[in-house]
Amino acid sequence: MTRWHTARDEHAWDRTIRIWDVYFAVAWTATLAFVLGAEHPGWPVRLVVVLLLVPLVPWYAAVGRALIQLDEPDESRAVRYLAGAMVLFLPSAVLVGETRLMSFALIPQCFMTLRMRRALIAVTVINLAPVAGWALLWRPRLPDLFANSLFAVVTLVFSVVIGSWIIRIIEQSSERAELIAELDASRHKISRLSAAHGALAERERMAREIHDTLAQGFTSLLMLVQAVEAELEHDLPQARRHLALMDRTARQNLAEARALVAGGAPADLDGASLPDALRRLVDRHGAATVEVTGPVRPLPAGAEVVALRSCQEGLTNARRHAGSSVPVDIRLRYTDDSLTVTVHDDGCGFDPDAVGSGYGLAGLRARVAEAGGTATVRSAPGAGTTVTVRLPLEGDPL
């Protein structure tokens, strides 16, 4: 895990406990210095205050320091800790007014360890009780009493405002930390789902490629084997022609397999235009013609691959439903904004809605849809079949 991720997993106050330690030490040392330097009361009283202030340090180190580091402090422990701190602080603040400086170290701890209601009560006691006790004990002059009372009220208001703001910041930071954790979990889940979806999409793509190339080639080989078996005894020249076609088909299948492994273009398109690739295709299938209209021009590789695979699927369907002897017409039409491929046969046809699931027509439609085109299959029993694929070219909004 990187340092950045580690930092995000922590709260700011979790990483700044030493700053709080330093702050507490500075406030305690300053308070001690002010007490020792006070003009009133005398040394015996100030010595008592010093003896009361000293235990605050181990009390904070042993109990308070651990409390303020907790995400959700134990409020009962916090009450005990602050009660112990007040037992030491309040008498000191009553005896020597300068001790009230220590409240700047205790007030933040109230907000960090208690719920808002209890924190406000504790802060009120810390700010007002020392002044009230000091006034009752020492009977100061009215101006001194007014100044100290006003200072206590201002300090109380300031403490409440700043403390409430601190609590809101902590709560918002905690909520944001939870949201970040949820977002991270969602991101990892999306990443896993994306990887799974990518693997599934790649598997489907490979299935379509194998169906449109190797599977169809093996189907042709099986049909040619059956034809040769029937021709060996009475038509040897035709059998030899079919054997030669089997050889070409097998070599073509091998080339397609290599292209699939290498991730390159289909073997028929290797170094050839789309019309030439279609002519190579019909040479292997026989009983098919290719007609090209419009200005032939190089197209994006994706469009040419989809057009070629669509013709392969159309020829396979023609053989499956019409037989190898039925002529198949392939028309390739180039326009400025689209390429249209049509595969038509006058065979027995079929009901497209009754075709079972597989990679044939479903794979054809999926492949064409990925390229942003449309594919239609028109057929009916006894009425032949027409497969039409329209692919948009640059500037065609479809």
C-alpha cells in the first residue's frame, strides 16, 4: 500500500497527537510560570497550587492522551478523566487566578472526548466556576471582579463557538472518511466487475471469431469430405477438385487460426481489398457471385472485418438452409456515408424467430451493433433468405 493510501486511511487528529502533547506541555508550563510569578497570594498558597498542577501531567499522559486518540472515546472514562483533572484544576484556579490559563488545554479535551451536551456543561464549569470561587474566596475589588467575569464570559462564548466548530469539522471529516472508504470499495468492486465484463466480452468476441472462421471452415471440410466420398467411385476428376478445395480450405483455416492468435486482420483481408477478400471467400464456397457497386476505397479495418464476417455468416446460413448447390449472390455497395453488404439466396428459407440460440445470427447482430451498424435477416420457409448489413462510414449519423 502506498504512503498516500495510508494517509487517507487516517484522521488528521490521529496523526497529530504529538502536537497536542506539545500544546498541553506549553499551556501547563506557561500556567506554572504565571503562578510562580504572581504577586498575590503569598508563597504558601502558590506552592499548594504548584503541587496541584504537577499531577495534571501524568494524569494526562496516563489517561487523557489515550482518550483523545480514540475514534469514539469511552464517555464514561472521559467523564472520570475530566473529573480528575477538574479536581486538580478548579481549586488551583480558585486559589490563584493565573491558573485559569490551564483551561486552554482542558477545554479542547472536553470537546474531543465528550458528547456536545456534556462538553458544554464541562466547559461552562471550567470557565465560570474558578471566577466564582476566586471572587468568594478573595473578595476582589469591583473592577477586578468585572474584568475577570467579563473575561470568563468571553472565554466561554469563544470556547463554545470554537468547540462546536471543531466537533462539526471532526464529524464531517469522519463522514467523508466513511464516504471515501465506500467509494474505494465501490471502485474496487467496479474494477472487478469491469475486469469480469471485459473477460466475458473478450470470450464472446473470440467465440464469434471462431464461429465465423474456424468452425465454418471445418464445416466446409466436413461437407467436402462427404462429397468426395460420394464422388470417388463415379466422378474422380470432381473428387480431385474437391480435394484441392479441401486443401485450400484447410490452409485458410490454419491462416485464420494464426491471425486469431496474433490478433491481426483476417487472413482473407491480409494485403487485399474487401472485394478481393470476398472473391477469395466465394472461391472456397462455390456457387456464389460477388457484385460491387460504388467507388471501391480503403475503409477502416473494423468495418471491413465486420463486412467480411457478415458475408461468411450469410454463406454459412445459405449452405445450412439452402444446400451447397443453391446460388448465392453477394452485393457490396459503397456510398459516401455507408457500406451495405447483402447476401441473398433463393433456397428453402427458414423462420428467423425459430432459430435456436448460438453464435450465428446473434453473433452477427452483436458484431454489427458494436460497429454502430444495423443487420436485418429476411427469410421465410420456401422464400429464400436475405441478410443485409449496413455500416456507417465517417460522417454518417445513421
